[in-house]
Amino acid sequence: MADAGKFGSCCDGLKDALAGEDFEPLIAVDEDGVLYMSVGLLDTEKDDEPNMVDHPVFFCPFCGTKLQTPEDVDAKTAHS
């Protein structure tokens, strides 16, 4: 989680959401340093449990601060 420290510095709401460890987080930073929010569930025939559908978060959902751009996300995930 390379950039995990930069997310959550805008407000306590995001900081608390990222720090929660009681359950599967709906907002998380992946290993590439991209902040994602789970926006749904996807049932597949292969898996017994549904998979989370994630989408990059560009603005803080709590205070509205710009956190990353589509270009930032593309650059970080280009090797994936």
C-alpha cells in the first residue's frame, strides 16, 4: 500500500474509514496505491461467495477533496 498514507489526510471521516479493521472495508487502498470504493457485488458461477465490484475514488466521499485523477490511476495500474 504505497500511497495509503496520503489518503485520509484530508479529513477524519476518510481516515477512520481506512483504519477500520472490524469488517471487510468498503473503501481501501490496493497494492498499487489506488484508492477504491466497493460499489456492488457480482455473483459468479465459479465462486460460492459474491465478488466485490470496486471503482476508483477520485474525490473524498466525506469532504469532497480531490484525491487522485484518472491519469494517476492509469499510471499506477498500467503494469497490471
